[in-house]
Amino acid sequence: MVTNTSGKKKTAIARATVKEGEGRVRINSKPVELVEPEISRLKMLEPFRIVDDVRDDVDVDIEVSGGGISGQADAVRTAIARGLVQHSGDAELRDAYMEFDRSLLVNDVRQSEPKKWGGPGARARYQKSYR
């Protein structure tokens, strides 16, 4: 069985494909072990660390684009966790992820505020002179 899921954080979007396999995790066609910086790699592999016995049975292929390093790591971790829950159909796995961190299964809805007229950014205004 093949399961397709996605995860988002800010402008980063990750699409994961989970299928039976030997425990390979690839991000943009590269092994996850080559991902730098290490903190991002650890964040991406969090879903496997919470429940140990899941990784050996599945292969996960992830395509991630947009955003920065941290946003992509969060998007990947959400996509992996959702894929594992959907692939296994296990309610206990879902509950374990929700208890650890809700953002593993639920996208973060926060977005940057749009820029408005009269200033250089969303809230900042141009300075004015009185003299």
C-alpha cells in the first residue's frame, strides 16, 4: 500500500510518499543522513524517534520546496508523521504523536502579515519630518 501525505510550515511544502520497504528515508532524492544542519535532520526524524519500531518497515520519499531550512524541517516532520499514521491506520500511534506535539499532525496556520501601503513593511510606517 502506498500513502501520499503533505505538511506545511509558512511557505514550505513537503509531500511524502510512504510504502512498504526497508527503512529508507529520502528527502529530495537524497538520503536523510546527508541533510545539513544536523538540528534540521533531528527534527525531521522526530516521528521515528517517538515510536521506534515503525521505521524498519517503511520507505519514505519526500519532496520539499519553498521556505527556509527550519520551515522545511517542520513541514517534513508533519508529512512523515501524517504518512505513518495514515499508512499504519493505528490510533495508538496517532495518540502518541498528539501527546508529544500536536504540530506533528496539524499544520501551523500562522502566516506572515501582508505589507500595506504607507510603510516599508506590514506594521512599520515611513518617518515624517516636522521641520
